[in-house]
Amino acid sequence: MMLIDCPYCGPRNETEFGYGGEAHVAYPEDPYALSDREWGEFLFYRDNPKGDFAERWVHSGGCRKWFNAIRDTVSYKFKTTYPAGSPRPEVTGGSK
């Protein structure tokens, strides 16, 4: 079992959360100007790095709020969590 530290509710069991993909992906300024290829890349192409990665999570079994997390994709350990809309914090000690 993994504990995820919800920035609003505190540490909870991983079964209370849902994964939402890569964090900090900006919506296109003019989506109607995008070609089909560009729109497809925006919707489906994401980074998949080895090491620290910024992700979106939702506390679906609790407060139902979205938040961001930095998680090491090698060890699965959460480095930090922070409210959605906040800038990505700097973390150290990741696997790379």
C-alpha cells in the first residue's frame, strides 16, 4: 500500500486517488487554428521520463480536489504534492 499526501486532507491510501496524466500542460491559445495532427499531438502525446515527473491527481475518495505531485517514475515514490495552479516546486534526489 502506498500513502499519497493530499495537500488538502493529508496522507491517505492510494485507493482513494485517481491519476490524471502529466501536469502543467497548457491548453492551446487558439484550438481552432490547430491542424488535426497538432490537435492529436496536444491530446495524446506526453512525456514519459525516467525519474522525477510532474503529474495530476484527484482525491476522488475524499475531498474530490485536483492537485499536482512530483513522483519518481523509477521508485514510484512521491517527492511532494502541491495544489493545482501552483508552480512546480524544485525537488532533489530523483532517479535519472
